[in-house]
Amino acid sequence: MSKDDDANKRDKGPAGHTPPARPGHASLIDQIMAKAQADGLMDNLPGQGQPLKLDDDDMVPAEYRLGFRMLKSSGFAPPWIEARREIDEERTQVASWLDDARRRWPHLTAPARAALRVAYRRKLDDLQRMIINFNLKAPPGVQHVEGLRMAAELGKLDDQLITQN
């Protein structure tokens, strides 16, 4: 085998195809970019001379990073971040519901109070389910959400009963 054969093999890519750009030759993209710079199209761009704002995505697996960056730039977030946001919204709604229930409590009949307890328990069960799903689906390195302490949460409604009597 001669030196020319070795040089030809190095210049060819996989399956014997010649790569589109050879070392020492500017690619079409490089030529377009150089012309744009020479024409002044790259001057006075927003953020010029500033460091790039790179997100801290060390905890995101490498194969997901591009997809998550695309989601973020489109106004979306990875599934576990959306799920965490939904958990926070649900907690706020449950707290608001509880405040309203406490205001109505003194004016309710015994069957209505029992129905309120059942409704509160369902809301707490739904929230607990959301938390468990989040903790199961969140990737390693993402902090888990602490589950509800059901007895303490249910006691928040029952505390109203004690203070009324």
C-alpha cells in the first residue's frame, strides 16, 4: 500500500464517501458568514460582546438537553417541571378551598359537614397522587416533593370543629 492510498483513505468518510468540506477549504456556511460579517450584518446585534446565557442543565441527561432547550424556548418545560408547577397550583387551590370551607363550617348541618370532610379527603388524595407520580417520574438529581401527612391535613378541617364547639 502506498502513501497515496493512505491519504485517500483518510480523506474519505465512512463507506468511502468524500466529506463535503475538506480541511483548508471554507465551507459554504463559512463563506456566507464571512460575507455577512464583511457587509456589517453582524454588527450591533442584541447581546453582542456579552457572555452567552447557558442554562444550568447538568442534571439533565445529555440525550434530553436539546429537546428540553427547544421546549423552554417555546414556552414549555420538561414534564417533571410542569408536574411540579401543577402540584404547587393544586396546593394553592386546596388551601383556598379549605379557607372557604372553614368560613362556611359554622353554618352547615351535620350531613353537610360530613360531605365537606369527604370532599376534602378526595382533594387531598388527588394531591397526594400527583406528588407520588412526580416523585416516580422525576429524573435522578431532582429533589422529590414531600408527601402529605394525611392526619395533619385532615386535622386542619377538624380543628375548625374543635374551635367552634
